[in-house]
Amino acid sequence: MPETNGTQLTEEEIKSFGPLAKALEERRAAGPKVTTAYPSGPPQGMQAYLGPSMFQPHRARQAIRDAHEKKIPPLIGFYAGLSSIPLMRYMAPFGFDVVWIDWEHTSCNVETMTSLVHDAIFMSQGKTIPFVRVPGHDHAAIGFALDAGASIVIPQLETVEEAKHVMSSSKFGTKNRGTRSAPPFRLIPTLTDQGYDGARDVWQNWNDQAAVMVQIESLAGINNLDAILTECPDIDVVWLGALDCRISMNLPANFGMGSEPEWLEAKEKFYATLKKHNKPLAGFCFAPGDALTEAAQVHSMILHGADVTKLLELQQELANAREAVKGVVKQ
């Protein structure tokens, strides 16, 4: 495919690519067109970090860094654990800063994941940044999520070698040690493929837009985190997967909580490493009030709600309903 940004095509290239190349040249000559209908008025929330098209990722890397530096409040997110398109369409207008789409632990195919990403962006009018937790470290899965316009979450990162692989899979170009393949028709030439900074190719800009979060979910990952962040400084934000970490350490899961000496020592090492590298932290905080305010002091991203937890509330509502109506039964 010929490039749609940068230098003009030569006559030989136009001849080689035929009518497609000629059409691209004519479109370029006519000037850029804006086809994405952005909301009118001042930007709300993550609208301020939109790319030049909503078919592209938000400038999530910058949003997270701004939250880390306390230029903006922490990003407040919602965990979408059921891979439900109707639920996503219902929730998107709420305006959460972030939605976490769990592709790792749901029976979700590529098309469903892509629809969830697009619904999160477009139906929130750009207020929500989708993060997709990919299933493992597969090069293709990382590409699918990024191609859809999401930022990504990498689970169960343990070694420098794994970190180099996933970062390579998420970046374009050898300058970034990237091995990601550019999707030729994910964006429409001259319509949705404009580079954000107006100077570089869209794919070079994309490297600076989509964020990469890594989850440290084992003691080995904690012990290797210093080396991981040293070798892969482009990692944007880190999450301590406390539930899996405790299980891997042969401790009771206990929803990721505990006071065992080895657990407290592991957590201390994790947080000290993040501080050393000045890396943003992300995590859950479902509690309101003071607990949430305290979490905001150290987190750049907080997941504060989930589809699964809200549905769990129906269990107690059912119990309350049964208690309320049992008195009508005649003895």
C-alpha cells in the first residue's frame, strides 16, 4: 500500500498501484476532511485527549501521565467483565473516563471485542477511553486490540523477556523496537488517518497515543519489576494483581487482601519499585468517601465500578423481596 502521509507518490508508484493510488493523490490534493462528528462545546473528561479521529486511540499515555503528575484527577473507570455489547451501549453515555474490557476472562471473540471498543468510544462521544485486557501475551491479540482503537492491559507479566515481547508487539518501527503490523484499511486514507501532531505519520503518532498497562501478578513479577521497567521504559502504568499474586504465593486469595509478613514485604517492594521509576499506578477502589479520596493520592487510574458487582446486588435484593412477600401466604 502507498503511504497517505508524507511525500507525494512518484509516477511509477501511481502506475504500480493503479486507480487506488490516483484516488489517494486526488483526495490529498483536495485537502483533509473531518468526518468524525465531535461534540460541540468545551471537551468533557477524556474528550480533551481524543485523537484526530475517534477511529484512533485517545492520547491515553498523556492522560495517565497528567493524572500521575496531578494535573488532572485520577481517571475513574468501570470494569466490563461480561463482554456484553448491550451493557456497554447502556453504560457508555455515563461518561466514565475509562472502561476496562476483559478479553482475558470472557468468551469474547475479536469481533465482539472490537464492537465493545467502538461502542465505548463513539457512544460516550469520546468521554471514555477503552482499555482491553488481552488474553495473554499473544502478538496477534495485542494487535487486534490496538487496531480497534483501544489501549491495552497485559496480564501476568513476570520477566524482562516477556515485557520486551509485549512492548515490541504494541509499537511500530525499529526505533521503538516495534514489530507491530500496520492495518492498511483499519483507517480510511485521508479521512481518518491524519497524524495527531500534523508532522509525523499516523503510525508514529499512534505509538504515543495508545497506552500499555502491565499487571504484576506473582512474586516473580514483583522481584523482576525493577529490571522490567529499566529495560522497557515505555510501559505507561502498572497494576498489582493482588488476587493472582496471593494465589501464586500459596496464600489464601481473600480478594487480594491479607496481613501475612511475606505478603506485606512483597507489596512494599512493589510500591518502592514504582516510586523508584516514577511510574503511574492503577487499581480497584469500590469504596466511596474517604477510602476513594485516599486511593486518589497514589493512583492515576481507579476502577470504581463493575457490571458484575452491580449484578451481584440483585442477589440481596431478591432475598429482601422474598422476605417482604412471605407474609401473604395463608397458613
